[in-house]
Amino acid sequence: MSKRLLMLEKMTQGGSKDPFHWYALALEYAGQGRHDEALATFGALRAIDPSYVPMYLMCGTMLVKAGRRDEGRSWLSDGIGVARSKGDQHALSELQQALEGDGDA
């Protein structure tokens, strides 16, 4: 287990509400192919800060690539709504492209 992963697990388990800590942990899990743990971590992040736009793209694309197309498309679609409501045109464009390409961002 990497030092980075251990550090992120310790921070999140310690009650961190910093969205980036949760996002980075989810990406670490995803990078190791630990999709269920990544999804659970993205879900925890979503509960903490549902307006954290980057998680929608990364979680959606991870799920689609893992063969969980419907779940991935749901995350991407939800992210489109959040990006649109925040006026984040760059993220909106990325999410729309990923959804059109079924998560191949």
C-alpha cells in the first residue's frame, strides 16, 4: 500500500471534510482498480459536497470503463446538471463529451 494512500485514508477516516482529500482517495482507489472502494469514496464525497464537479467526470468514466455503463452514465448526467447550475462551462463540456462517448474522457 502506498504512503499516499495511507495518508489519504488516515485523513478521511479522521473526519476530514476537505473535498479534495476524498477526491484524491477515490482516484487512488480507482487507479488501483479498486472500483467498489472508489465508488464508496466518491459517494461519501458527494454526501459531503454534492457541488464538487470533478468527481462526477472521474467517477462516471471509471464506472463506464469498469463495465458499469448505466451507473457511469448516471454520474455523468448528474454532473452535467451540477456543472450547468454552477456555470462551469469547461466541466460541462467535458461531462457532455464523456456522456456522448460513454465515458471515454
